[in-house]
Amino acid sequence: MKILFLNGPNLNLLGTREPDIYGKKTLKDIENDMKNIAPKLDALPTFIQTNDEAAMIDAIHNARGVFHGIVINPGAFTHTSIAIMDAIAGVDIPTVEVHLSNIHAREEFRRTSYPAKVCIGQISGFGVFSYELGLRALINYINQHNQ
Amino acid sequence: MKILFLNGPNLNLLGTREPDIYGKKTLKDIENDMKNIAPKLDALPTFIQTNDEAAMIDAIHNARGVFHGIVINPGAFTHTSIAIMDAIAGVDIPTVEVHLSNIHAREEFRRTSYPAKVCIGQISGFGVFSYELGLRALINYINQHNQ
Amino acid sequence: MKILFLNGPNLNLLGTREPDIYGKKTLKDIENDMKNIAPKLDALPTFIQTNDEAAMIDAIHNARGVFHGIVINPGAFTHTSIAIMDAIAGVDIPTVEVHLSNIHAREEFRRTSYPAKVCIGQISGFGVFSYELGLRALINYINQHNQ
Amino acid sequence: MKILFLNGPNLNLLGTREPDIYGKKTLKDIENDMKNIAPKLDALPTFIQTNDEAAMIDAIHNARGVFHGIVINPGAFTHTSIAIMDAIAGVDIPTVEVHLSNIHAREEFRRTSYPAKVCIGQISGFGVFSYELGLRALINYINQHNQ
Amino acid sequence: MKILFLNGPNLNLLGTREPDIYGKKTLKDIENDMKNIAPKLDALPTFIQTNDEAAMIDAIHNARGVFHGIVINPGAFTHTSIAIMDAIAGVDIPTVEVHLSNIHAREEFRRTSYPAKVCIGQISGFGVFSYELGLRALINYINQHNQ
Amino acid sequence: MKILFLNGPNLNLLGTREPDIYGKKTLKDIENDMKNIAPKLDALPTFIQTNDEAAMIDAIHNARGVFHGIVINPGAFTHTSIAIMDAIAGVDIPTVEVHLSNIHAREEFRRTSYPAKVCIGQISGFGVFSYELGLRALINYINQHNQ
Amino acid sequence: MKILFLNGPNLNLLGTREPDIYGKKTLKDIENDMKNIAPKLDALPTFIQTNDEAAMIDAIHNARGVFHGIVINPGAFTHTSIAIMDAIAGVDIPTVEVHLSNIHAREEFRRTSYPAKVCIGQISGFGVFSYELGLRALINYINQHNQ
Amino acid sequence: MKILFLNGPNLNLLGTREPDIYGKKTLKDIENDMKNIAPKLDALPTFIQTNDEAAMIDAIHNARGVFHGIVINPGAFTHTSIAIMDAIAGVDIPTVEVHLSNIHAREEFRRTSYPAKVCIGQISGFGVFSYELGLRALINYINQHNQ
Amino acid sequence: MKILFLNGPNLNLLGTREPDIYGKKTLKDIENDMKNIAPKLDALPTFIQTNDEAAMIDAIHNARGVFHGIVINPGAFTHTSIAIMDAIAGVDIPTVEVHLSNIHAREEFRRTSYPAKVCIGQISGFGVFSYELGLRALINYINQHNQ
Amino acid sequence: MKILFLNGPNLNLLGTREPDIYGKKTLKDIENDMKNIAPKLDALPTFIQTNDEAAMIDAIHNARGVFHGIVINPGAFTHTSIAIMDAIAGVDIPTVEVHLSNIHAREEFRRTSYPAKVCIGQISGFGVFSYELGLRALINYINQHNQ
Amino acid sequence: MKILFLNGPNLNLLGTREPDIYGKKTLKDIENDMKNIAPKLDALPTFIQTNDEAAMIDAIHNARGVFHGIVINPGAFTHTSIAIMDAIAGVDIPTVEVHLSNIHAREEFRRTSYPAKVCIGQISGFGVFSYELGLRALINYINQHNQ
Amino acid sequence: MKILFLNGPNLNLLGTREPDIYGKKTLKDIENDMKNIAPKLDALPTFIQTNDEAAMIDAIHNARGVFHGIVINPGAFTHTSIAIMDAIAGVDIPTVEVHLSNIHAREEFRRTSYPAKVCIGQISGFGVFSYELGLRALINYINQHNQ
């Protein structure tokens, strides 16, 4: 199963900045974690990070016919991008939304998620481990729906 | 009269996805429709589709001195982009906003339009025919104001 | 195809009052425009204008079995009449909502439309030309659904 | 005891339209039901249906000195008419508000009732049986207050 | 100077009902008061009372070329009728809004006035004397603008 | 037909407290009223009163396979308990919500009902007679759906 | 009858500033108008203008036992001062609120009035003539309540 | 590591009711799943289900000194119980909130979570698999903080 | 005078948890404080603490005929329980609401109190001393109303 | 310990006006009460009453180095004065807010308190006894923090 | 050019209190800074600080014909005083609003500014340097508009 | 000191469009102004303008280790981009937000700024001079924090 890990704006800064909120691991570390775990789950991960909403939409479009599922961390676009939500709804690939921080414990404007409305579900608050949880949730979902 | 048809995010998916909401015609079909109709209205159409807000703003800026009018479907940016509204206001080219679906009959957050505030008017709900209506509305407006 | 043009409150004042917002054409002019255009679209227009919400509801009810479609400009009732919305939903005749002015560019309380929730779509901002666009939209819809 | 059954906009469409929401019985059927039941409760029913808010207000005014109570289904005016509320408060005749559908299970804008603020109570959701319940509630109230 | 006194819904009940809020004088009494006072102000009063929003709109339309000013008490339509507001704006006759009760001291939903937005001003809370004040305000305004 | 009458918090105080709002009859009186009426409607009533939200939820759960319908007065939980709403939705037993007082004529926070969203309908404002109306509404509903 | 005319902040600027909103007459002119009119109404006017909320409160307190009524124009304090409202309620002297401009036709934050909640009524929009109307309203009220 | 699985109202109905929303597995199935998975994660699970808010609070209090972590599904109390939030904050045991359904894709009132404000994080939308994810998230958190 | 001290959810945790917000004294300490002070005020205290809303309601009901007054700290139920408010209103025993922390200086959702609407008054922010203040306030009230 | 009692607008009217809300005691009575009680608490009271927000701010500023604590009743400024809140925060003298009436049981706009956000706590609803409670709360706080 | 520096409530406390928010410089230091800088910009500064809204309004009124511009820091009145806004609008002297702290990074209620609506612009967040920036902005504006 | 001037969407249109709002100077003029002023402040300016949110985020990221400060005019992204706010917070370079127009005097939706929450401060309303003020504010801040 080919899985796309799609990371949005500012996630390239991970590890070097605001470690009290987002932890000390870098995006590279997360990718390495995923590369270790994925084979055990029969998954083959691909990684894209971009600060560009359009690039995220394009990546979602291009995922059709290529990937079996998407683990998305839309970063700050979570709260503002109806276009990313529409892209996910448009391609109809199973998608899980993950967040490093617990969005229920932060500013009011971080409680809303447009993409989550059309995702399978949302995982937030477990730092880099949210990605592993997201991957497991996605694989489990795909397995159940392929039977 | 040179007319720019400017389509925003996810409209490249038209026809292949969610046909119950957006119909079965592709963006290519719409472009062909417009190419057939435009000559009868003394109009010469150009087509741009992009998932990129910045590309839409640039296209609007570049339209100055090139196009006599714009038919815009800002897609999901309709509801979130003050920057596209400002671009239209800034270039002062007659612009008509069109939507495939009836935004009054969908989710609450799809009722608001920033660009429509500075357009001549808005047409929503008639599927691909919204584009023909938009073109007619635009040509009629230009003709009236050129007399 | 028999088409009802149903105009709501204050539209009888058209042309003589507030021409900067609503244009200089009278309702009679609009009716004449429609009479000229309708035959080209195989449509036979009938015109009703009333300042009475009840008369509008009755006209919608009476349209059953008589008209193939309705072009409605509910005027100020657009923003307040759930009863007109219910009437349109109740008779299930294809209906298009039109407005002379661009409701997105006016007062906040003019942004909401109850009837539009149950219409095919809405056209606003093109002055008297909104009626021609509305007629074309309606005929196109009926033709597509009669095939 | 003379009882006025006052039905508001679109209730004349009952039975022939949207039976999934409003049931298959016609307003005539409801009237016949009431004529059968009323004598057992020592009640003499009169029926008025109108799509006209003013006619409803007039009917309420004219009920003074004629009717001992009113069963009102204000239809869509329930949510918008302060004037009908004022009319009921003005004539001070015991009034019961009834609805065919359960207004708590529909759109947000159908949850509010102006007239109910000055009625004895409200009954909603039981289809045509709401009228019988309304009649029983009214008769019971009148009997209790005449002792 | 010919002045139209236009009274809206439920004002026909004046004097006989809810005298603690609206006072004991009847609408007839108000009319007689006005007939006495008007000549001293060189005014000739005409009186219309209706429970019908459409009739109010029609009366406003018909006032063009006939009346020099309008004293309007829109009753409960004050808070809900954009159509009456549009009618006043459409005919452009000097209009004063009056209320018997003090709308600032009642329910929240009675604080808003659509018609007042396009009237010269508003007078509320002085019982039947509000009409005399309204007439004086109107005559004063007309005199000043005719000089 | 076995019917559960489920009464929520503070209804045990009925009759002895705040009789101006809730009437003078006790809960015992209501139960006796129901015992008299039920046989005429082929109904066998059971009564539970509790101040405990959990006990109400348990009672609803336990009603499965035992009762044909529920008449519920959730008291103050009406406005706050999503859990009771979920319980009713979960067991799928026909349920009617009743209130002694008219919730539309009281404080703003008493206008909302969570349970009513999943009930057949709601009856409010008729004092203890609301229970008889609720029983009749329920029996009528069950009879119609058993045919 | 001794009447206090109490004018709030910025009203000392009248006539020399923003005449398009507030007219060309000065506060002195208003006082002279009142001095001319008052005797005809058996009233003896006193004038206080202050930009100080505390001075307005003190003036209201001091009016007890001295003045029979107050005509107040609280200026911008209308929309923000609960303390002035409480002062009027505390001294229980008949008070009329007047405004030069029509507060319903200005910014949203000028629609609210705290003092008007405890005044007899409110008059707004008639320029300096609002004062004469306010005086007449007040005298009429006092006369009626002294009978 | 001893882990408490604490399930709130209506979760005892799992599997037999509304399987389209909550899936076909019973709470017993979930417990068995957890019993199978827990040992692999060096965890010893205990299960409590209750419809009683107080029992949930007590269970959280009693968990002190007994359990190393809590996986909580507060059911409908998620959206209403500040008391459960305070209990979790009070005992300071690492807690993960899980939901079977995706709360971002349901009614507006299901978007808010009080307990999640003081939990490590929240997982929603993955059916019974949410529990396994929650357990993994919790164990991972405890391991990281015990190093 | 017999006084009931009724403490709500999580107050059993006092002293051992979150001492920076709630202080270091335990509920037992508070009870001992009250036992020392009560005799000086001719009061005989009884203490109930429960995490159960129903138990709080029952305790209030049972207080009738037994206690002369109630000092209540409803904990988190302060902000959510209309049922406790109704219970206090129902039994009509003088009640004072106390809080350890200053609810005006905490989260927005802690500013609202349902029970305080029907209490004599509210005391918040003085730690365990709030109880002594509450007791004094209650005794003073009872003494004044017994004279 | 020197304590400042600072009373805001309209409190000079105490006793003579609206005794049903504020009681019959005058501000003088309160001062005498405080003079009697203060010595028992080793406190020396000073009294200031003013209707002037600026005078209240000045009094708070001047309290630095003079008073050990402040008991403040900001009257209507409670709900509107951020400046008084800032003054209290600026001088950092322990301050207790008191109210005669129960602000939770009055109009919505009386529920908010700016100053209470920076006070130790708030006491409301106990009439003149609120002052004694406030004094006790303040002295207790100072004693605890001086140890 | 004569420039008035007008400082509102609590700014007299500068430097001695809450230096973490407002810095360590006193108002005297700011005045000295301004005296040094002003001559280089051909400006002659005058300084007024008051805690009194009325005194601020008076100072603005008195500035007419005396000062060429005003640098105003309305302190907490920024968020509450429509009267100061009206004063600035009334005298029509170029005015710049300055704040020591960044109002966008503080409490919600500090985000709104009434006076800024009628000022040239607003500068916030630069500590005492905000005054120098304000002076430069004002001088630049006057110079540009005097050419 | 190297300073980045980062300009957002539509600012490339400066000078040629809407000069009544934004002035007649072009972005080139602003850059030249800055080049003249910067040396006097020991600053070396670099200029980036883009209509692309992603390009703005990238520019902020790339500024780390290169620039000592940023003067940002986010244009319409000010009101919608949480991602730009997060970027500024992430790189922790001193940043000043500037606006040509006074955002407090424009549409409601232009009052909010996400980036300003994490900037030193905000300057708005002084046309192109806002940039010089922004530069001065930034240099002053850096100098103070480097001492």
C-alpha cells in the first residue's frame, strides 16, 4: 500500500523552533520513523512538505491512482482552507488528519478543521507519534474496506 | 472583445468527480462550449485554471490592457480570499462571478463571497450553463458601458 | 413552454425611482424585453407583479399545471419570507431567482435568501438583463430535464 | 364552544405535496376529522385557511365575541410574524399553536415561534393528529378556566 | 399640506385591549385629535389603518403626488418589513415613524426598525401623543425644506 | 400497549412548590390521571421519576423489549442533556416529549430541547394535561405504525 | 413647571462643526428657541451642558425637588453609560431622551440606548427641533400624570 | 502499566444500535480487542462503562495511585461536562480522549470537547480502532515521560 | 439554625491537587473551620460532598423542613446545571453560592452561574474563607428575615 | 490596617431610592456599620463616594502607600470601565469588589465585571451586609499574606 | 507647529508599575524624549495627562486654533469612549493614536478602538518609542497637507 | 543591520490603482524612499513583493540567519493567514507590521490581524510613510535589545 504523507506550512521548521509546543524531532526524524514503521504495516511511504496551499491541492489531485491513502497535517491551513477540504472530497482517497499539538488546548481559532469534515478521522496532541497513529489508523481503514 | 475565463481550485477535477453536485461535463467541455458561443457574442475567450490563489491574483493583474472582461469561478477561494477581491478591485476590469452549484443551498460557510462584493454580479446554481450566462452578462455589461 | 415572471414588492416603482441602484428601465420595459426574447427560446411569458406576499404565494400555487417554470424576483421578501420558500418547495416547479442589484455588495441583511434555498439558482447584479439571464437559465434547465 | 381552526400559508397544499414531511392527508381530511371529533368534546369547529398574514390577523381580531378558542397553525409565519403574535395577545382568546412536523428536528430557523410566546402552549410533530391534540388541549383549558 | 397617517397591524385594537401598554384611547380618538390639531399646523390629515403589509406598501406608493408627508406607525412590521422600508425609500416622501410604546424598554426584538433607517426620524414612547409629535416634526421638516 | 412515563429532575416537587408555574396537581395526581385514561386507550402505564440523568438513560435503555412507547418529561435536562437524546436515538422506541409549562414563554435557555430532536414530537404548556395529550399522541403514533 | 435641559459631550460644538450631520444651529440657538417656546407651555427652562459623565449624573441627582422634568441628550454617553441610566432610574423624575440625528440611520453602535430604557420615550432625527418635541412630550406627560 | 478504559453514556448500546454511525462491534468486542493488544504493549487493561457522570468522576478520582493512564470516551458528556474535565485536571493522570465517530463531520454541538482541553490529545473517527490508537498513544506518552 | 454545606464535584480533591488555584486546605479542614465558627453564629453545620448532580438535587429537596439555609459550592455544575437551579427555586430555602477561586478571572465558560440566579447572592475568590463569608451572609440574611 | 471604601456612581442615593432593589439603609448607615465593625478587625476605614470615574481612578492611585486594602463598589462602572480595572492592576493593592444586589439575577449587561478580573474576589447580593463581608474577606487576605 | 500630547487614564503610573508590559520609562521621560526630538522636526510639544474622559474631551475641544496636531494615547478609553471619538471628529485636527503595548497581542476587549476610526492612523506596540513614531507620523502628515 | 521589506498581495499595483485609498506613490517609490533613509539608520534594506502566501512564508523562513528584522505588509493576508503568523512565530526574527490605510476606519473584516499577534507592533494609516515608521520602530527595537 502506497501512502502519501502530506505536510503543510511551517512543518519544515519542526525541531529547531518552538520545541515546547511541537517537540524536538525534525520532519526528517518523522520521515525516518515512518520509514521504519511502514514496512511492518505493509505500507510504502512518500513524503511531501510544502508551505503552498496550491501545492497541497495539486499533491492531493496527483495522488489519484498513485496512493492508497493520505496522512495529512495541513498545519495552519487546517483552519482556513476550504479548498484543501474540497480537494480531498474530490479525489475520494482515504485520508487521516494528524496534528502534533492538541488543538482543543490552544487558541479558539485552532479548534476548527475544514479538511477533517471529509477525512476518516482526526488525531491531535501526541507530537510526532501522531503520525504513527495516523498511519496505523489509515492502514486499518484500508484493510477493512478492501476485504 | 477578449474575455478571460479564470477558474480556481479543484475545477480541474470537473466531470470525473462528484458529478451529483457539479455535473458530468469536464472543464474541457466548458471551454469548448465557450469557444462555440463566444464568436456569436463577438467575444474571444481565453482560459486559465489554477489551484493557486497567487496565480489567480497574477492572472487578474496581467489581464489589465489585455482583456475587456473576466468571468471568474473562484471555487473555494470565493469564501476565504480577500486578496482576490482586492485584485479585482485593483485592476477595475468588469468581472462576473459564476458558480456551478447553488451556494445558497449548501453549507453555511459557502454563502459568503468576498469577490462578489466588487464584481458586477453573481450567477450560481446552473451547472456548466452558469458560464454561458456569465459570458452573456459580461458582454451585455461591456456593450452598455461602451456606448 | 409557459413561463411565469413573478415580481415582488416595490418592483412596480422601477425606472422612476432610485435609478442609480435599479436602472432607468420600467417593469413595462422588462416585460417588453421578455416578450421579444421569449419566442426565440420557445417560451411564452406571463407577468405578475404584486406587493403582497400572499398574492405571491397564491400565484406560485396556481402555477401548478399551468406554467413550466418561474422566474421570480421576490424583492425585499427574499430576505424575510420563509412562506414563499415553502410555496416554491411545495409546488415543485423549476424556479430561478433574479435580482436587479448585486445583493453581495449591499447591506448585510440583503445577503440572505430564503427562496434561493429551493430554487435552481440565483442571478443578481445585472440590472434588467438579470431577467433575460434568468429566462435563459430556466429554459436551459427545463430542456435538459425533459430530454 | 365555538372553536376557530386557523391555518396559515401553504397548508392548502397538504396531502398532495411533500407527503414525506407533512403526511398524505389533505386539509379537507383534517377538517373532516375535526368535524367528527368536535361534537364529542362539545365543540363546534369553523375552518379558515389563508396564505395571507393580514387575513390571519383579521381572522384573529374577528374571533372576539364569536369564538371561545383558536387552534392556530401559522405555517411559516410562526417564525417571522410578530404581528400575528401581537394580534393573539391583543384579543386575549385562548389559543393553541399546532404544527404537523416536529420543528425541533428541522432547520435552525424553524425552531423559533413568535405566536407561541402568547399561546397557552404548542404541539408539534404528530402530523394531522396534532390538530386533535390541539383541540383537546384547548377545550380542556377552557373548561378548567370556566369553572 | 396633505398628510397621510398610516397605521399598521393591530392598531385597530387600540383602546379596548392591553391599555396598560398602549393606553385607553382608540384609533378613532387619535384621528379626532389629529383633526383638531392639523388645521393649526396648516395640515390636512388622511387616515389609513390596515393589518396588511401589502396595503401599507400600496398606500405608500399611492401617496406620491397626493401627500406632502407621511406619519407612519408600522406596528409589528417595524421590526420585520424590509419591503416597507424599500417602499418609503422608493417614493421619497418625507416620513416620520411613531410608536405608542417605548421600544427601547420592551423585548429585544422590538429594538430594531427597518423603516426608521429611511425616515426623517423616530418618536417612541409617548402614547397617542406620539402622533401629535410626529405631525409637528413632519410639518416642521417640510416647512424648512420648502423655504 | 405498555407505556413508560419517565419524569426527570424536580418533578417530584410538583404541586407543593411554585404552583403558579407548574400547577397544584402532584405527580401522584398525574399518575392517577394516567391510570384512569390509559385503559380507554388500551395502554398500560408505568411510572418512573428520578432526579438522576444516569437513571433516566438507564430507564430508556431498559425500556427496550419491555415498553411500546415512552412519554418523557426531561425537566431541566431537556436543555442540557445530549446523553438523553442519544439514549432515545439509541433504543429507537417511539417517544413523545411533554412539558407542563410553555417553554416558548420562559427564559431563553429553556427554548432549546436536545431530546425533542429525536422524539416524534413535543407538547408544552398545558399543565398536567400535557401528559394526557402526550399519551394520546404516542398511542395514535404506535397504532398508525403497527397497521 | 421647571424643566432641565441636560446636554452631554460634544454638544457644545454644535453649529460650528459637522453641520451636515448636526445642523447649523448652535447650542445657544437651541437654548433661545427653548426660552421662546417654554413660556407658551408654562415651562421654565434651565440649561446645562457638560462633557463630563459624572457632572451629568450629579445634575440628575440635584434635579430632585428642583425640576419637574428633564429633557436629556446624552450624546455619545447614550450608547455606553449604564451609570446615567441608573441615575435617571434613581431620581424618578420624568425624562425624555432626544437626539439631533436619526440614530437608526447611523453606525450600528449608535442604535443602543441605555438611558432610554428608563425614560418615558425617545425622539431622534429632527435636528434642533427634537428639543421642542422633547419639551412638548415631557410637558404633556407631566400634565397627564398630575391630573 | 495499568490502564483504565472509561466509557461514558450509551456506549453499552454499541453494536446493536445505529451501526451505520458507530459500527457493529459491541463494547465486549472492544474489551476483547484491548485484552489481546494490551499485553503486546506491556499494558494491563481494566474496563468501566457507566451512563452516570458522577460515576465517571469517581472512577477518575479512584484511578489515582492505581492506574498509570486513562483512555476515556466520555460519549455525550464530552460536549457538556466541565466536571469531568476538572476531575481529569485534578488527578493529573495521563489521559487520552477517543471517539468512535468523527466529531468534525457531525452536528455543530458535537465539535466542542471540555475534557480534551486537559487530555494529552484526542482521537476521533476510526470506529473501535480508535481505542487501540488511544491505547498506543497513551503507552507511548507514558514511556516517553518515564525515561 | 441548621445549615447545610453542600459541595459539588471534585471538591473532595481539595488540598491535595492544584493547590495554586484552590489552596492547600482540604475539605476536612473547611469542615473543621466551619465547626469552629458555626457555634459563634448560633449555627449547626452539616456537610455533604458529592460528585453527583442527582445527589445534590436530592440533598436540596431533603433539606426542606430540616435546614434553615444552604451554603452551596456547585463546583463545575455551577456553569451547566439548570436542574440544580430549579431545585433551589423549588424548595425555597435561603441559599448562598460560594466559590474558592475568582470565577471572573478564569476561563470564559466559568463566568456563568445558573444556581446564582435563584440564590441570595454569590461569593467567589477568597479560597476556603469563602465558606465562612457564605455562612455569615446566610445567617445574617436569615436573622434579618426572621425578625 | 487602613482600608479604603470606594463607592461609585449613584451610591449616594442609597436608602432613599429603589429600596426594593438596594435596601433602606443609606450610605451613611453603611459607613457607620463599618466604623463599628472595623476596630474589631484591627481596621481603620476611610470612605469615598463619587459619581466620577476619574475620581475613582485618582482615589485608587492615591491609595498607594496610604491604604493596605480597598473595598470597592464600582456601581454601574463595574460593567463598562476598563480604566478602573487598569488602575487597580496598576497600583497592586489588595482589592475586593462588592455589590448590594445579586448581579447574576439582574439584566444581562450587569453580569460582566471588568474590575473583578483583577480583584481578589467578588461578593454580590447581600445588601449592605456585602460591605462587612468584603471587609472581612480583605482583612483575612491581608493577614494571610503578611504572615 | 504646536503639537498636543494627550495621555489618558493610568498613564501617570508609567514606569513604576507593570514594567513588563509598559516598560520602565516614566511619563516624564517620554515628555523629555519628546522635548528633545520635537525641535528637530520643527515641532513644539505640550503635554496633558488626565484620568478624566471629560478632561480629554475638553482638551481636544480647546485644541482648536491652538494646536496643529494631536498625539493621543487614550489608554483604556480607547475601547469604550465614543465621546472621545466624536470630539476628535468634531474639531477636525489631525490626530494620531499611539499605544505602548501591542493591542493585537492582548485581551480580546483591547482590540477595538473607537478614536482610531477618526484618526489618521494608529501605532501600537513599541513602548515609549510609539510616541516618537506618532510625532513623526503627525508632522509628516501636516507637512504633506500644507504643501 | 540587514532588514527585509516583505510586501504581500496586490501591493505591486500601488500608485496606479485606487490612489484615493492607497496614495499615488508606487512600490518602487517606497523602495527608493527606504534606500535613502536606511543608511541614516545603519540599515541595509532588501525588498520582496509577492502575491503568493507560500512565497511569503518561504521568505520569512529564509530570513533566518540573513536578516536582523522584517518590515511586513501582508496585504489582505493580514486578515486570513494563520500560516504567516505561524511562520513569524517560528523564525523568531523581530517583525513590524505596517499598513498604508487605517484598518480601523475600513470594513469590519479588515480589523483583525493574525500576524500582528506575534509582531512587535503594528503601524497603520500613514500611507507610504508607514514604511519609514516601521523601519524606525524596528531599528529602535533591535538596538534596544542588542545592548
